[in-house]
Amino acid sequence: METMFQYINETPLQCRENIQNSKELTKPVVEAFCKKDYKRIEIIASGSSYNASMTAKYFIEKILTLKVEVLSSYTACHCETIFEDDTFYLGIGQSGRSTNTNDAMKKVRENGQIVVGLTGNTESVMKDHCDVICNWGMGIEKIGFVTKGYSTAVLFYMLFALEAAREKKIIKQDEYDNYIQEMFKMCDVMEKAIPVVDGWYAANAFELYDFNRVQVLGYGSGYGLALEGALKIQETMGVASSAHEIEEFLHGPCYELNPEKSVIIIDISGDSKDRVLKLYHELHTLTPKIFLVTNCSMDDKRVLTIEHDLDEYMSVLVNAIALQTIGAHGREKWINP
């Protein structure tokens, strides 16, 4: 029987293969993007596809130097009223069967715009609702609680940004090469991180399953991962969980904390690292159940230290393993009544 653990272990290899085949993998999307001088990207998505899009958003903006907006499929379908010629529209869904995503893509086309579909199944009904369809290279994932699909979708966005930026001469070849090498290093770190995460989970197994209420905190690219982590906990364990940006957490959501409730903090390095570490220490005045995913070493069994020097964009897919592992164990233990 296939398990989420299997897909977690397969992800680094799948990511490495996708990096090696980056140009061919992203070609349909890059060609569509390079046909015009777009000023903005709008991504239409739901569920884990939405979370992956939010995770990759800031890397795309950095590399392509244009604004990226991510809309939920229902909102895009029922609330969107402005459609612009200089906006590059992307719809994404792993199965290609999401009614809301396909309806939103149909609406974009009815308003005279080109829309590109990203999916794990190019023969799905999605092909009837977009102008270009592309498989993002997730391989096979039969379990509905997405793991490999989330990580490979984030990576695809990053590869698309690099290939498009190189094609449009936004970045130089040496910059492109450096990013690709960092991505290969990221895959190596992911492989090494899996047993480290397993050990961390084993040391905290009771608390990481017997959640009363969970709040997952992140920032920047890590906010997309926080969304995905909260979703995985809800899906696989039936536990109330929510995601918050670290500062917004202090503007209300923190007031519900008590010693029975848990917080998971995702540290992706970058400019906010010191703030995150301070928050980790200060929240212990409200609850002892504070879990931190970081590359900093601390003498605390609840702190998961994954050693690496990756930047804030690359570290997200390493840290994702922690949230996916919590979900994988939860799925093994929990029976939905």
C-alpha cells in the first residue's frame, strides 16, 4: 500500500530529475509567457496548489521582477471582474478536475485572455478550459493528502521563473547557473533531512499527534508553507489548525493560546530570522508546546534543527518535510469517524 512516507522519500529524487530537465519541463509555460511583455502574473488555485503558489510567489517576483497575485479558485470565478491584456494567467490543480479552478479558467478565456493550465494530469478536463496545458512533473501520487505534489509544484514555479528570466535576458547565465546549483544542493539537504525529521518526530510523537489546537506560523515564502502545514494537520488528523504570518499572529490570534494549545514556527532564515527566534522564546510564557523548525541548533527536543545554509526560498522545501511528516503519521493513526 502506498503511503505519504513513500512520497516524502521520493520527493528529493523527483525534484532532482525536474531540475535536470528544467528547460523541457517548463517549455510550454515559458513559451507562452515570452510571447508578450507581461506586467503581472495571476495564479488561480485551491488547496495545496494555492499553498504551493503562495510559497513560490516571492521567488517568482524576485526573478522576473513583476507582481504575482494568487487568488483562490472560487474567488477568481465568482468575484473577479477585471481582466487585463498584460496579465499572465495561470490555473493550477494537481488532478485537473477542480470544478472551481476550471470554471475560473473558463471565465478568464471568456473575457478574452489566454490562460495556462498546470496539472499532474494533462488528459484531465482541465485541457478543455485552457489554451496551454503543462504537466509540472510531480510523478505519481495516488494519495489525496498531497506531499510530493506540493513540493514539486513549488519547484516548478521556481524553474519556470529561472527559465523565463534567462530567455528574456532578465538574469545572466552565471546567475541562472548559481540558482540551479543551489537547487541541486537543496535536494541533497532534503534527502539528509528526512531521517533527522523522523528522529525529531519520534522524540515528540505524543505531543505531535495529541494536538488540542495548532497554529502554524511563517513569513514570506514560509507563510505558504504554514498554510500547507495547517491544511495537512486538518486533513490527516481532524484537528483544528490555522496558519498565520508571524506578526499578524500577534494582532489577535495569539490571545487564544494556553498551556494546552500548540504552535509550530517555521524559520526560513532571511531578514526576519532574529524576530522569529525571539518569538519562539517569548511564546513559552503562554504555552510550553512551541515547536520550531530551523537551521539553528538549540538544546530543546521540540526544536527541529536541519543544518544547511540555503536561502529563504530554497529552505522552504527542506522545512516542508517536517509538516509533511506530521501529516503522514497523523494519517496512519487517525480514523475519520
